Amino acid sequence: MRLIIFDVDGTLVDSQNIIVEAQCRAFIQHGLEPPTREQALAIVGLSLHEAFTTLVGPKGPVSAIAESYRRAFADLRTGGYHEPLFSGIDAVLRRLAVHPDTMLGIATGKSQRGVRHLLEREGWHDLFATIQTADDAPSKPHPAMILQALAATEALPEEAIMVGDSTYDMEMARAAGTDVIGVSWGYHSPEALIEAGARHIVETVPDLEAELVARLARHQPATSQPDGTAPISIP
């Protein structure tokens, strides 16, 4: 059995515009200069507390900004801002979900509420065997989300693959002892992903599917012959 764990923001969902705008509104509300777009996207993937501690320092109004950000994000979501899926992601997930001996999971800095909204919007309730969020574990790059996903699905670290777009995803996977694939269409550069431990970078969604299917095929158990022997492999 193989477990494929996906990050959400920057990997499955292009949420950059709503994230940047929500941060901007939260900072302005507290009389602070908003982070640049680059700074705002650099902390995507962290829990809100870790993200805003990174931006304003441990002595800043971290909790207050986080709460303002939550409200701004909710207002923007109902006010016309969208979090579109990256093109082709829905079809890829649905094909992988029915692949033999394969389970899908999520490990994200989003809250459970944010993930529930996504699952309801996309009709993904039956796709994921495990969902780990910032509500349930320490912030990435701590390995807890992956370790909890492994425990929930009874998968071994060598049977799991983490797919993400941030250095936090790469570092989390390394700490958990799992394989990891970086995607180039997210919010951290491919160079940063490689430095953080990515063993493979894919540039398009079809490339991601092809890479995952190839890895699943390599781990597919051999089918026995009628006499109980393993089939002959032809190189």
C-alpha cells in the first residue's frame, strides 16, 4: 500500500491572491506595514502563529494579527476572491484515488475549517484517507503531520510520498523519513526546494501524475501464477 500526502496551498490550490490580500488587511488593521507579496507567500505552509511570528517577530501582536487574518480571509472568500485549483489537479486526484493499493492524504497549514470548505466545494469527501492540519499538529516543518498520517493509515515511512511546493514540505518529509516530490508551480522556488531536500521536482501537473504512477508501479506487488510462483519479468 502506498500513501501519497499532498500539501494544499500552492500545490493543489492557487490561493496566493486571497492570502496576500488577507495579510495586507490584517496588518493594516493593526497599524503595521503589510508584507511584500514575496514575504507573504514565503510563509505559506506554516501555521498562522508560526507564519506571523516570522513576519513580525515573537514580541509582535501575533495572535491579534492571526485573528484579523482569519476574519479577512473569510470575508474575502465570500466577497468574490477565489482559490482555484491548479489546472488538471481534480482529475489527477480522482485517478490516483482509485489506483490499486493507493491511499491519498493531506498535510496542510490550513485549518480544519478551511479544508472542509475545500472538500465541500470540490466534492472531495471520499478521496482522502487522512487529513492533517495546523489544528491537529505542530507547524511544518515538524514531522508530526506526516507521522500522524502514517499512523492513521498504518503505512510505513518508506511507503509514503509527500508532494508539496514549499521548503517546509521538503523538510517535514525528510524529518519523517518519507520520500518527497516538489512542484515548481507553487510559492517557493525549485532551487529552494532542492536545497531543502527535494529529491525530484516536477514542472507540470501531468508530469506529477506520470511520476507518481511510475513510482506506484514500481511498488506494485507481483501477481502470482496459478501454480503459486511469481510471474516472470521480461526486462
